Amino acid sequence: MSVSLSRHALPRHLHLGKHPVVASTRSKSSYSPFANPGSTAFMGSVTSIKQLPELNGLPEVVVIGRANVGKSTFLNAVLGRRDIAHTSKKAGHTRALNYYRVGDEPGQLALVDAPGYGSRGRREWGDLFSAYIASREELRRIYILFNAKHGLKETDKGMLAHLHEQCLSSHGTRFTLQSVITKADTLDDDDITRAISTIRSEIFEAAPTCLPPIITSCVMRPVFGIEEARRNIEEVCGLVKKV
Ligand SMILES: Nc1nc2c(ncn2[C@@H]2O[C@H](COP(=O)(O)OP(=O)(O)OP(=O)(O)O)[C@@H](O)[C@H]2O)c(=O)[nH]1
Ligand SMILES: [Mg+2]
């Protein structure tokens, strides 16, 4: 195993080519909701569809993926907080839809951490999630995470196909789908290039409407791909003024 991956070691096309880091789209005068991590607040846990919070029109994005893929860690990195979301080596840790407000009150957007799906996920979490995506009007984008080392499993393909159908049936007016590759540090440079290529094709096969992956590592210092993820969230929530 190698942890040598670095911005410089990454193949050029992974970070500079087809899907460039979008920091350059930010106007110097625009303000990032992620600029002040201290203003982020945990809003509460939702275990039943009736408990979904009233956010008075705040845009919302959700982070999903198989148990243990790194959802809560990714969310902490995006929020610039060490442990506002609880993480664990043991799969199945997050057991509710956990809401985080980003920005000073009343906030600029809500970020939602979801329980994992797959063999360690529980059926009732699946039911809650299905009801959530079917009805939540504030939802702008679903971030679906895949472990670089494990690639896509059948449950991932099934989830992608299901979400793709939902996007198509609403003509993309309700939410869009963005893929994210986690734990890029767990593969060496040759393997990560191959893994990304396979994951990209499998995503496209299962869900042609899903946007190609943002590649991340939350253990690299500095973290990798997180600034790109923040810009992506700001854009989909209408918070970036393009110059
Ligand atoms: N090497 C490496 N490990 C990571 C990375 N991100 C997360 N992890 C580890 O992966 C494990 C699971 O992380 P979580 O963030 O709790 O995963 P989760 O998807 O929220 O898990 P559940 O809530 O159980 O579904 C933890 O031990 C993390 O430290 C990463 O970028 N690189
Ligand atoms: Mg979690």
C-alpha cells in the first residue's frame, strides 16, 4: 500500500483537465459559506420522514454511499470541522439523516449526512431515504460516494440506476447526482488511475445523468479534492457569483 499520492503525483487529467478544480470561478468579492467553519451548526437527527426540518427555503444537499465509504469524514472535511459528524472504523455508525446548517443563522445551505446503504445498512434506513428523496423539495444534489479501493458493488449500481430514473422522471428539475471517490490515498498512483477509469465507466453505465467523480482524500495533508467539492456545493446551491 502506498500513501504517496500528492497533487503533483496525480495524473494531470485528474485534477487539471476535463473536470478542473473550479476555484477560479469565484469572484473575489463573493463569500464562501464554508469560510467560517465555526458558524456551522448541527441542527438535529431525523429518523422518520415526519421529522424533516422546516428550513424556509434553504437549499439542501445530501451525502450518501455504502456503509463505511467515508461519508461523515467527507462531510467534516467539507465543513472544515474535525468531528462535528461522528465517524467510526465500524460500518453502520450513522443511523439517521443528520442535518448541519452551513453559515451564520439562518444559514446559507443545509448539508445532510445519511446512514450507509448496503449489507451493513438497515432496511428502515432505506425506507427513510427513499421517502426523503421522493419528497424533499429543498434537495438540490445528491453526492454519492465510492471507495477508490473497493469500486462499485451491485448495491451501488442499483442505487445509481434508481436515482438516475428519479432524475429522468423529474427532467432534472428536482435534484442532480454527483459522484465522489473517497480514500484516494489508499491506492498508489498507477492503481488509482486504473480505479478511477473503471469507476467512471461503471457510473456512466448505471447512471448516465450522474456527474463524473470528484476525487478526494480526507487523510492527506492538505486534504485532497475538498475545495473542489465545496465549490461544487456552492454552485448547485446558487451561492457562487461567476465573473
Ligand atoms: N485512508 C482513508 N480513510 C478514510 C478516508 N475517509 C474516511 N476514512 C476512514 O473510513 C472509516 C469510515 O469513515 P466514516 O466517515 O465513518 O464512514 P461513513 O460512510 O460515514 O460510515 P457509516 O456512517 O458507518 O455508513 C473511518 O475509519 C475513517 O477514518 C480517507 O479519505 N482516507
Ligand atoms: Mg457516517
